[in-house]
Amino acid sequence: MGYLSQKQFGAGLAALIILFAAGAAHARGPDHRDQLPDRLTKSDFISVSQEKARLGQLLFFDKELSGNRNIACATCHHPDLGSSDGLSLGIGEGGENLGQQRSAGYGSARAESRIPRNAPALFNLGAKDILNVFHDGRVEADPTMPSGFRTPAGNKLPEGLESALAAQALFPMTSEVEMAGTANENEVGLACETDITEGWKMIESRFQSLKAYEAPFLAAYPDRTSIADITIVDIANAIGAFVAQEWQSNQSPFDAYLAGRSRALTKEQKFGMQLFYGKGDCASCHSGSLFTDQKFHAIAMPQFGPGKNVLDGEISTDYGRFNETGNEEDRYRFRTPSLRNVEHTAPYGHTGAYSDLKSVVRHHLDPLTALQTFDREEVILTDADTINGSDFLLSNTDEWINIAAANELAPKELTEQEINALVAFLGALTDEKSLPGKLGKPATVPSGLPVD
């Protein structure tokens, strides 16, 4: 893997820009941009038990789920931070504090690496139409699998999981950099190193011995007789139920407009809506009531941080969906994110490359130029000098050219006024009432551990 001079890099990327300007527009699929989506209503979401959701709330905020008992699901998906963490790439196990105040921590428990991808927002993941989760879709519904889901655990995934959301909940708690920690730090990390199912058993046994959890567990699962009957599937289903109910977003000004209230949108937002479904062609990927086609696209998003793939043992990249399918056409493709509450879910992209909504819109309009001129000042990373000092080694290498070459978006010209209108329309997708969640943050959790 060789490094390119700035002149070589610029020349290679310029050639790709010319190529896409000439012909990439013909590679897009059918045009449905004149069709507004149906209203998103309560019937579009899975129904959950309130007792199960309340149990899930406690589990979601409880650090007992982590190997070293120092991080909860809510640490990286906090209601005060748009159900995310406010960072481009977060710091998981071993870190301290929240959001942009989060550090790598101290001493032997200090985090040694960032999480490779941006923590996605959790809005509307309880919609019935959600079929896959994670940036690479590595957890997805699949009726051919014994569990009903295709995941990195393969046939080891336990049966009885009620949704892709519940299946997803199982994996951060067994990830070394997210929640589990290392084998020499705690019994969960050690068990996960042996077998992921052993890690789940270890977490399961922890909760089976926590008598303070018995009442909420039995309220959620009345067919059980004691806390000793609780399984890791019950834990995952409760977390899935909480997330499914907590962040439902369907009361935005745009929803009111779909319901017939023409004045719910400003004149500028209506102009932006016309651009979104027309000239901007945004709805080709951000389609439907959820504003995502749930498919995977390569749009030349800047890559930095620890990534998921190491090149020549020197620098890191991320092949995205390719890592799950092995199909060459999936290299550098990532899942289309929903745009619900998007003005509150920065930073944007699988690496959180853009902290400003207008900047990420500009990227979509001309990905290759945006990649070439990418400004690191957009990136929000904490402990920049003391953790992953090689964050940006990938920049201006021939791998950067490979990322550009995989781009699927042809450039589009919008005026500054049109870009502002488009951003205004995206703001009309905000449901203010959904931002803090329905149950919110509990004052305490049964384990007695501190709540972030």
C-alpha cells in the first residue's frame, strides 16, 4: 500500500470526477421522486409490553451489562445526545464521561482504541419495516436461519429473539472495545474470547444473581418463578422493547403536512421538499416514511480511525457491507441512515465525518470533490493525541482513491439558496417530543451502579 503525493492524489481523483460527471447519472435506478411517503402512524410500529419496556429501560442504563461494569448502552446512545454520543467515533469500554467530554479514561482500564464506526441514532428502530441494523446490516431478518436472524454469531445465535432490534442488543455487550473489555480484565471479556455464547452466559449469570432485578424481571415475564429463570434472550428482548418504544418519531412538521396541514411547513421548507423529491434526487435512497431504503450505498464518505480492515499491517480502512457478504460490489457500501430527527443526530456518516448538516448535504451533491477537499475540522474526536494517534493515516493514499472509485452518486448542482432550502426541509423532519424519549433516564438502576 503506497502513499501518493498530493499531486498524484489530486490527479487521480480529478479523473474520477470527470468520469462520473459524464456517465454516472445513467447508473441510477427508477425515479420515484414525485411520490410523497405515507404517514408514519402508531400502527407502523411493533407493539411491546409496557412492563418489558420498563425493564429494558433499566437494563439500557445499567453498567452491569458491561464486563468491567463501567459502561452502559446509554453511554453511547444517550437521550441528551440525540440517542447517540455526539462524537464522530466514540470511546467505549474504559472511557469516562459523556459526549464531547468523554475521555479514554485512566490507568489499567484506559481505552486503547476508538470504536470503529459512528454510534447511530435509535429513532424509529421499532418500526415494523426495519429489517436490518448496524452500518453494515450485519444483523438482519432471515427466515432461513434457526433464530430467524442472520448475524455474526451464525447458528450460535439463541432462538426466541423477538426482533432484529433484540438481536442487535446482544453484540455490543460482547465487543471488547464497546462493552466487554479484555480477557485479562474481567470474566465476561475472558468468556467472549473463548466463545461469544460463553460471554452471553456470563452476563446471564450475573443478572440471575441480582435479587434487586427479580421484581421488574417477573413483571415483564410473569411465566417465570424467580430471577434464576432469566436468560440472555429475555435481557435482549427487554432492551429491544425499550428501544422500540422509546424513540418513536412521527409527529414532525412534515408529518403534519402529510396529514393535510399545509401551513405546517414554511415556504422555504416546501421548496426544500420539492428539491428533496425532485432535483436533489435525495429520495432515491432516503425513501419511504422512514427516509431510508435500508440498502447499502458507496458514497465516498471519508474514512479514518481504527476501521474494520487493516491494510499491510499499517493503516486501517473499512470495507463496509463487503465484510458481511464477501461480494465485491458491496465494498465501501454502508446502510442508508434514516433522516428522522437528522438535525439532532450529528456527526453524520459511518465515521461521523461531518458535524454540520449543510456540510454532509454538500458531500452528497458532489462526493468526489468533497472527499478530495475533506476538512478534518469537521471531525469530533476526543483524546485526539493520546488514543489512535494514527487516525488519519489513510488520507491521501491509494486506498483513498479506491473509496472514491466505488462512489455511486453523480454530482448535482444546487445553488446556495437551494442547499439552504434542502437543509430547512430536513429540519422539518424533527419531532421535538420524541427527542428525550418516552420513559427517559431512570434515577437509579437495580444493580446500584451509577447512571450516566
